[in-house]
Amino acid sequence: MAYATPLETRIAKKVTRAIAEYGLIEEGDRVMVGLSGGKDSWALINILDVLRRRAPIRFSLVAVTVDSGYDGYRHDLISQTCEQRGWEYRIEHTGIGEAIEDILDATATPCSLCARLRRGVLYRLATEVGATKIALGHHLDDFIETLLLNLFFAGSLKAMPARLVSDNAQHVVIRPLVYVTESEARLYAREQALPIVGCCCPACGDLSLQRQRAKRLVAELEVEHPEIKNSMIRAIGNVATRHLLDKRLNPLPELREALADGVAPLRLLRT
Ligand code: SF4
């Protein structure tokens, strides 16, 4: 069975590669897709549904929207589209937007608190719908921008994982679009006539200025070096730990030996 378009073929290959490399979806999985109605989440559920129909393994999908409660959020378009396409769907209406306003002062950046609150709701819903995996629509650009943000502003060398087991080991979060670029996700959502819905959050667009800066930087460099994004995503999967300065990765030989002998690090410092 051929894919619908060349773009769908390209995206399907990239998502299949991610699924195989990171063991993202397995036989019998029930995958809950976080569906905000943005281009990325639409691209994600559409391609997973395409792959589901062709896959040699059996897995099911359920789309879930967490409504933060902002006025004007067109969740009706999301539920209608899911119904038309035969996708199992659930929406959870919350007061996350109001809660953020109450907790944070007007100058604080709400996105990390928002993400934590939404993640909590997603975990609860995953249990309620019996999901074995939670799929999120982060794409290649999100991975490399997060790497740069942590590098430039947080003093930490980290991006995000394609597969993450939650702290309480009860949930597995997967990011099948890790090799799909933002522009591919945008084009695919449009090509598939999926209604792109804004989150209606007042912070959307003008907050997270550092992320916008990182995005611009990559775009500028890409003009001179078209392969730069591919190089960066490869780098995240090709870490030379001995060429870093983290002493936890490269302990001194004496410390390494002592640790292997079961001596507590503090005792070594005292001797
Ligand atoms: S822009 Fe708004 S909805 Fe998006 S993460 Fe930030 S606070 Fe949450």
C-alpha cells in the first residue's frame, strides 16, 4: 500500500526509524496522543494512524486534549475532526490557565509551570484510558532548540529523550517526531487538511523569547550550512563522554577504582 504523498512517505520513514531505534511502540500498545490541535500534534496522530494501518504489529490510538480553559479555544474543531476520521477521542477541561494566573506574578514565565500541570493531567488521563504509552508531538527543531537553550542559558548539556519513563515508573512518554522537522510537520498538517487550532494562551508567541532566539540562530546558520539541523540531531545521539568535563562521567582513576571497590566517595576525600 503506497503512502498518500511524497511528504507522507518521508515522514513515515522518519517516524518508523524513530520507533525502531528507540523501541517507541510495541505489540499491543495503547498509545495516547496528546492532541492540542497545533500542527505538531495533528501531524503526529495522522502519521501514527497511517502507520498503525500498515504496521506488522498491533497497537491502538486514543487522542486526548487537555483544555487549559482559555476563552476562544476551538476544541470543538478538534473533537469534530477526530470523529470524522474515526479517531477515539477524549477531552479534559481544566482550570490550568486560571491556576497559573493565581500562582505566578505578571512578569514570570508561565510555560514551565503550565507544562508541569499539563503533564500531571496527561499522566492521570493515561491511567484512566489504559494507555501504555503517551505520545507527544515534539519534533526535531524542539530537540535541537532545547539543547541550545540548556547550553546557553541553563549551564547544562541536555536535550530531551525520544523515550522517557516517568519518575514513578508508571508511564512511558514517547516522541516519535524526533527526526521530523517543524516545517515538515506544518506542511503535513496542512496537506492532510487538519484544522490547526491555537491554544489561546495570552503568553503564546511572545514568551519564551530565548527559544525564539535559539530558533532564529539555527535558521541563520542553516542558510550557510543546510545540513546543520541534521548534524545537531546526530550529535545528541553521538555523545563522546570522555570529551566532556562532567566528573560524574569521567572520575579520576583513583576514584574510579575506589568506587568499584565499594568505598564511599566521602571517605576518599578524608584520607
Ligand atoms: S505558551 Fe501558554 S499554553 Fe503554551 S506552554 Fe506557555 S503557558 Fe502553556
